Amino acid sequence: MSFVELDPLDIAGRVVQLLEVGRRNSTYKLATMMALVDICVENAAAPDGSLMVPVDEIAHRVIGYYWNQVRSFHRHGRLVQVVRGRSIPDRIADARDVLLCDGLRTAEAAREACHPAYERLVRSVRLTLGQQPLTHLQTVPHSCTRDEFLFDASGFHKKMTVGDLERIAVIVLRPGVPDGLRRTSTLLRTFVRSLWASDVIDLNRAELDAEDIDGFLFGADRTALRALVDPLRDLQSGRCFYCDERLPAEVHIDHVVPWSMIPIDGVANLVAADARCNLDKSASIPVREHVTRALDRESLSDVSALTRIPVLHKRTVSAARGVYAALPVGSMLWRSSGTYQRHSS
């Protein structure tokens, strides 16, 4: 079977069609799609336009999305994200408790430490992804037909074993798909997040506010980043990263490349800011100079060693490159409180 390289908007439209129709028994498809979008933003395609994606990497990104979601949500406790059975979030919650006791606050920190509990978690999640969302992600709703425009899924099936998955190891996104997912990443993230919040409300059969749920599911865990307050304050000589005014007693930790655009809890992407700058910037994409300055700071590794939060310099560079490349010319970029400039290229 031959495949024609699709226009980015056609790719996004077909993703929407696959996800929008039909009932989901879990949020796994949505987490997998978000992971693929992030990977495409952060990684350059091969000369032929394809991209090899390790299944382990998809598992790691999926864990990263659920990592904060396994916390208790007000009086509702841990939110249900699958119709029945021991879920991926259940397994993450168990591993997370062990890892937090060892001082590893994020999935990235656990991965960088090569912690055995985290490595077991990745293997477990990888198998579930192979048996479920990677098998069914491209299945046309209400049929057994697959529309394999994203990747060849012929090797995936619901009874896959660990050995089967080790033999596959990677999926190859078809030519044009990585660029299409990158260029439409903002639209796709917004769409998938909306479906995800809606599914969680339905799965929990409770009176939940969609806006509250979205903030809980996809907001950064600020508590995990409090350890950075003093080290980053010292690194920045007690001044706000953005306006260079002296930092007040209340210091905010901000993701320079916004968490809502690409979830990276690395020291290279985190700065100390005052409330005015942080709240004014919010989820805006900053001018490139801010990202460059953040990446050029010295002693990031010292901050990482002190807090056990990884630097993630290379990943932040790649993510920033992908985010700016996906922005339409003329998009507004945040420079300082109340000040923006247009994205030129």
C-alpha cells in the first residue's frame, strides 16, 4: 500500500476525526497522541520527512502527563481515567510514592537517575501502550478498519507480550506526519486537552467543572519546583529574570517555554520571577531572547545537583526550536509586562 504525504492541516483533521468519534474506555489514546505531538515538536524529521520514535520514549512522555494527575483532586481523591482494571495512573501513583521518598520529584528526575522503580514502570506502561492505544489509535470508529496514515501499526495487537514489543522497539511516523503534527501542535493540544477533560468528567460520574479539571490535569505541579526558589534566586543575583528588578519575598518559578506548550520541568527552562512578570507572561510564548538567556546561564548543573531536578538543556533547546518553527508569522511574543512583539520567522 502506498501513502501520499499529507498537508499538515489534513493530518490534524484526520487525527481529530479519529479521536472525536466513538467512545473511549480510558484516556490512554489521548495521552499517546499528546506524547507524539510533543516528540514531533522536539525532534527533527529525517531527510525523507519521517521520524523514528522509540516506544520507550512514548511511555516516558505518557508517564509525564499522568505524573501530576495522580494527586488527589479535592474531595474526589484520585481521578478515574479508565473504565475498569488496574490503570496506568494507578501504577504511576505507586511508583511515584517510592520515587518521592528517594527525593525524585518529577518523572524526568526519576528517568535521569535510572531508578529501578521508574525503569520497571516504563516497561509496564510500554506494554499497555502496545496492547491498547498503539494498536487502536488509528482504528476507524465503529469498525475494525485501520487508517494507518500516522505509522504502520500492523505489528501491534491486544495480546502483545513483552518480547513482541522488544522486537518492535520503535514506530516510524510516515513522511510528512512529524512536520504536520509540529505545525498544528497548538491546535491539536487544545483539542486533545478538551477531550481529555471531558472524558475524565464522564469517567468519574461526578459534578466536576471543566475549567477546574483542565487546570488540574495539565497545570504544572508548583510544589515540586519550590526547591528551586533559593538556588535560582542566588543564580540570578536576587533579581527577576525578566525585568531585572530585585525579587520580593514571594518568588515565582516560571517555565520560560510555557508548560502548556511543552511540559519541560528542567532547570534550563525554569527561572525565578516576580509575581508581576510571571502573571503577565502567563502561558505566553516569550521573545527568543528570553529563551536564549535562560539557556546561556552558567551553573545550571550546580542548581540541578542541589535540587535533584535535571537540567534538560538539550531538550529545552529542541523544544524551543520546534515551538518557534510552528508559530505563524505575526504571532505575538511576550517581551515584558504589557509589552509584546510580532514573530517574524
